[in-house]
Amino acid sequence: MPCRNDYDPSMNSNIFKDCNHSAFNAELEVVAPALCAVFRKLEAEHGLLMEGFLNQIDWRGAGVTKKEVLSWWNTHKEQDERRREREAQEAAAKKLKKAALAKLTPEERKLLGVR
């Protein structure tokens, strides 16, 4: 029997089967970051050898195809990259705002309603 037996109808994927929504989300909150960490380590240390590693997995036993996993991984990496870029922009904006506010006198801060 495949490991995969959960399904969230709101997901845009057909790789899951019937489950209760909260259990699915709880498991996903653990599994996705863990798989991301493992895949990042594999890619960083073994590069193209990851493909060979994935070829050794019993995908039928896992209940998911290699193609589905690689599709998830590529999408996940793109989402991570966009998140990192957004976080870097937010951090830069916060730093710039802090520097600008540091130039204000206490009276100017009070007039602007800034602490």
C-alpha cells in the first residue's frame, strides 16, 4: 500500500487521496519543510547525482511518481526564491525606514506621530 493516503480537495494536485483537511495541513507543515531540507542538501552536495538518487526510489510503493515529486520540488524552489526576494526587500525597506526615522528630532517624530 502506498504511503500517500491523504487528499485536500482545495489543492491543485491529484497526488493525494481522501483525508481530513486539518490532519493533511498538520502533516504538510512538517513534511514539506523536511523534504525541502533533504532535497536542498542533496542538490548542494551531490548536484546531478540527485537524479540518480531519485531513480533508486520505489515510487510505486510511495504512491507518487518521480515526475510529480520533481514538479513539486521545482515549484517549491521557485516559491522559496520569491519568498527570499520578498523578505530581502522587506528587510531593506525596514532598514531604510529605521535610518530615515533616526534622522528626525523628537519634535519631528511627535508631529509625524512616529515613536
